[in-house]
Amino acid sequence: MDIATIGGILLALVSLIVAFSGEGGALGSLVQPTAALIVFGGTIGATVASATMRQILNVGKYLKVAFFYKTEDPLTIIEGLVSLATTARREGILALEEQIESFDDEFLQKGIQSIVDGVDPELVKTMMTTELDYIEERHKAGAKVFELAGGYAPTLGIIGTVMGLVHVLGNLKNVSALGPQIATAFTATLYGVSSANIIWLPIAYKLKRRNAEEVLTREIMIEGVLSIQAGENPQILRQKLVAFLPPKARIAKAKASDTEAGEVDAETI
């Protein structure tokens, strides 16, 4: 479970509610079924009309990725690839076939299987890159659904407010009721703007972030598989793959390597 995504949304919602009640507002006045129907029903309808049926049917999967997906650790992947490179140099490429099933990632399994089968390096690169492009496109499609919702929600909120004001202006005889009716009308705008900026757009951004993280790990896998096929030195491969990581991760990796080296020296002594 992604605590940041869930906690962030809850924090934003609670902050709005606490601030409203702190100013003396009645929480019951924020509950307006008609405004909710206009904003959320309209937003969902407009999003469904704009997206493809495949995107709509996969909304559950997109939400699962946003709230529960656990990103693979690039350092773990790098060490796995270095281990494969070591095995390949010692025992040959064919020896990797026994280790294919030990990897949970299907993308990496296919890459290793390709080089074990003796597929041409350029073809291996083309196949893996093409699959990565497809994965990235699929992820972008998921984020686009929530971006659409985030764009439509504020507009639907304004429409709901306008509809409410039309109703108010059409019944000016009861002047004492104008204040509550106008407040009710503006609740739709509140629903629209807050849902866009607290729910829809943050989820879209989170999916984009997930996509960037997965693309990075897949690029590391592609480079690693091709380097193993080329018979590169495992230590050179490690340095090459660590270069994909941000500076902080590289420093952490360097410290870990120094610690391991120190432990080995101590054991030797």
C-alpha cells in the first residue's frame, strides 16, 4: 500500500474540512447530493465519452497501481544482472537458462531467454525496446483518464453553480432563503475544484511517476541483457548500470560496496 498517496489525499480532505468547521461552518452544509450528482456524475460521463472502452475497463487496475503498486528496487535489479553476467562469463550464456525462472519479472525473463536462444543482439534490442514502448503507452493511457477527469471536474462544478443560481434567480420571492440557496449553488464549484486537485490530478501524476520508475528499471534491464550477451566484464556492467540512477542512489551504492569490501578484508585477515 502506498501510504504517501492515501495519506496525502486524506490529509488534504481533512485539512479542508477542519478549516471550514474552524471558521464556524456547518459540515452538513457541505453535503449536497444534487451538486455531487452534477459534478461527479457529469465528470464520469464526460470522461467515459472521451476515453476508450479499454481505458474505462482498466480504471480498477490503474487505481491499484496508484495505491498499492510497489516499485522494483533498481539496485536489486542491477545486482541480479551482474550475477547473471558473472555466470555467463564463467559458464557461458546457455548456463543462464537455469536461472530464468528465478526472476519474477516477465520482461527480464523474455530478454534472458532471447539471448540464451541466440537471437541477434539488434533484434533483442528491438524486441525489448518495442515492448517497453508499449508498456509506456499503456501507462500514459491510464494517467490520461484521470487527467481528463481532473480537467472536466472544475467545469462541471461551475455548470452546477450556474444551474443553482438560475434556480435561485427564478425564485426571488422568498428573499430569506436566498443566502442558503446561493451557498448550496456554490457547493458544486467546491466539489469540482477540490475533487480535481485532491483526487483526480494527484492520481494522474502518481501514475506518471510510476511509469517513469518502471521505464527506468526496464531500460536498466535492456542495457544489462545486451551487455551480458556482449560478454562484458561484470564490474564494468555494474558501473554502467549504476549510471542510470540518480546521484544519491549512486552514493548509497558506493558506500554499500565499500562496506562489503571492508567486511571481506576483515574476514581475510
